[in-house]
Amino acid sequence: MSESGSPCVVSAAQRRLDTDHLQRSVYEWSQARDRNPEVETKVKVEVVNLQEDGFHIPDSKDADVIVYDCPGWSDESTLLAAQQADLIVLPTGPTVKDMKPLLRLLYELLAEGVKPDRIAVVLFRVHSKKEEQDARDYMTTDHSEIVPVPGYIADSSAISRADSVGASVLEFGTDIQCEAAANAIEELIDRIGRFDERSGEVDWKSFDWERAAS
């Protein structure tokens, strides 16, 4: 906490970069959030074209956290960002059809030298606890070195509407959906905190992650 007792939001400078310059889904989400009068915390997203920039990763010296949103397939820019990232979050739906391409990307990252402890798989568009468990069983049966983090992002019409107005699952979801999402978010927070041991400049335990997660 800061000396005033408020969360250390200012002390953790953040940049969010949408590297899918054609689809720009995260950027469009942030624009919808800017137009939404019901949400207080606005989220700035920059669109970058790593290919045009010669696959140069933007300077990060002025940011404590940089979030890259990459296309859901392996191209040169995705692999470049993955090799330099502290934590790689791979979302996947819970069906076999969803997870097969995820596993191909996962194995490609491992083959490129990315360590398993730098990869976090998050289940989303989950309809039930059984569907969640079936997905976990499939990845375990596949002998993957990596299993999905605890929790999941549920699939519902409310969450779809939230996405269209620039809101998050924590702002629009039911109690059960928020709890499931919070479990996944907390695991990601813990993993980010482990990498911060190098600097000690940001107190992640008191950082306002509920706002940042939006």
C-alpha cells in the first residue's frame, strides 16, 4: 500500500500492446470501454505492427508490466514476443477441437526453448464444471507438461455482452463466474509476482489487481 493507504496503482506502470494489427480485438475492446460511462477504470491499448517494426520489441524501461496480445497462432512476431516474455498466457476453449491447435502451439513454444514454467494455459468459454474437468483430463492424457491453471472463464450471454461494451467478467459475471475467473487471475498474479523478485520495486500483494485485471 502507499503511505496514504491506497492501492499502489500508480507505482506499477503498465503498457498494453495489441500486436494483431489487422483484427485489433483488444484495441477495439478498450475503445468500447472508453465509451462506456458505467466503468470507471479506463484501459489504454496501443496497436503495434511488429513486422513493420522489424520485429523490434518496444522499449519496456518505463513500464513494470507489459501485456502483449498476439494472434492465436505461431508466426514470427508471436514467437519473438514469447521468447522475451516472463509469462505467456495461452487461452483455449474446453473442447478437443479447441485444444488440439493449442497443443500444437504449446509444443512449438517448448521446441523454441520456452520453459514450461513461463506458460500458463487458461480455459475459457466453459459451460460447466464437467466440461472444465474433461478439458483438464484431456491435457493430462495427452501427457502435456502443462495443465490449465485453476479456475476458468465461463461462457454466457452476459459475458459476451460485457465484451461488447468493454467490460470484464469480474464486472459482468455472476458470483460463480467471478469466483471461477478470480481463481485463474490469482494464479496469474502469483506467477507475475515471482518474476518481480528481481526488482522489488512494486508491491504486487497490495497492487489493485481487480482493477488491473479489467
